[in-house]
Amino acid sequence: MTKLEEADFLLIAEDNPADVGLIRLALKKHGIPASVHIVQDGEAAIRFIEQVEADQSAACPSLAVLDLNLPRVSGDEILRRLRASEKWRHVPVIVMSSSLSARDRVDAMELGAFAYFSKPSELDQFLELGAIIR
């Protein structure tokens, strides 16, 4: 993955506003200037994916940060949808979850995630997400 630039933007699929704030803080801490598009549930994520697919001139985000446990449509279903899309299949996806299950990590990586980030309880550890995004 190349370094993110000013023109790049990220898709963040996360239902917890506090975690969205922490992701934004992690981006800032690591000097990542990309703009973000936030969706708060799996259905909104699917709609956004379909909108980008339908618009031939629309570019995919440079990266997607995807909560595994989204309401309405799960993160693993969204990841399957992304990997099945001709337009989205090469977008790196970082899967985030509060789950410490090794099976969740393995499943996400097998579905094509670029990385798996277990949400830590400590702020400094959470902010290291920015290093993974970079």
C-alpha cells in the first residue's frame, strides 16, 4: 500500500461514535491527511459500495476501515461484497473488532482483509491504528 495523500479518502464503517473519534485521532496523530466517509451500519456500507460501483467516474476510497460487528449487515458480509466487486476488490481493508477470537482474525484474513486490528482498551494502543493505516 502506498502512503496516503491529501486527495485520498477513507471509508470508515463503524457504529460506535467514540471509536470513530478515536480513528480520527489516530489519523491526526500519524499525520494522515485523508478525508473520511463514515457509515454507521452495514446497510449504509452496502449502499455506499453500490453507489461507487454505479458511478463510473467515482473513485473507490484508498482504504476501508471496517468494524466486524456492524448492525444490519455484518462486517464479514461487507468484506465478501467488497472482494466480489470488480471495482472494490483491490481496496485494502482493515478489519477492526473488539473480539479477541483467533477464528475472527483468521476468517477476516481469509476473506481478504489487509489487516486485523483488535480494539484495545488503552488509548495509546488504539492510536496505533494510524500506524497500520499509514
